[in-house]
Amino acid sequence: MVIDFSKLRQPSLDFIMNDEQHTLIRVLAPSLGLIKEVSDNLAAICEALEGKEDESSSTSYELAAKCFSCNREGLEVSADDLQNKYKLEDDDLVVFYSAYVEFLDGLKKAKN
């Protein structure tokens, strides 16, 4: 039996960003700690992105930046990068979090 690690690829959720270079960021599965952090803050994130909680909006970008920073390219992404460099708005974060949660659900189902 031979296991060829060069051919094994972790699943990723791919995003083409809204910068001039159309940067590709392939988000990988997060750590268990980050999954818990997203899960614990999901209700607050939803409220913030629906315009109900202005204070939580920055938390939404900071947490999204942590998720984006877990990527195949090894890029460090900050909340400021998401808003300024990649020009993401609240509506874009709604799309991101929806896709991210679906991605995590898919990974969970694949393991079972």
C-alpha cells in the first residue's frame, strides 16, 4: 500500500476577491477553536449584517478575516483587508458566511 501525500488535497472553498488582481483565496477547513468561535458568534453576526447591531459589524469582519486567513495560499487577511483591499461590504459577508457554513456542513457530513 502506498499513500502519496503529494496527491492528497484538503477540500477548499474558493473565493475570487474584488481587488484589481482578482486574488484567489482557497479557504481550508478551520481549527476546532475557530469553528467554535464562528458557531458561538453566528447569531450576533447575522444581526450585525442585517443592520440590527452596528457594534457587531466589526466583529463580523474580524471573524471573517480569521476564516479567510486559513487558506492554501498562506495569506494573512485582516478585517481592514476585507473592507478596503478586497472591497467587501456587509452583503458580501452574508454570502461568505452562508457559503462557509455550508462548506463546514459538507466537511462534517463527509467525515461521517
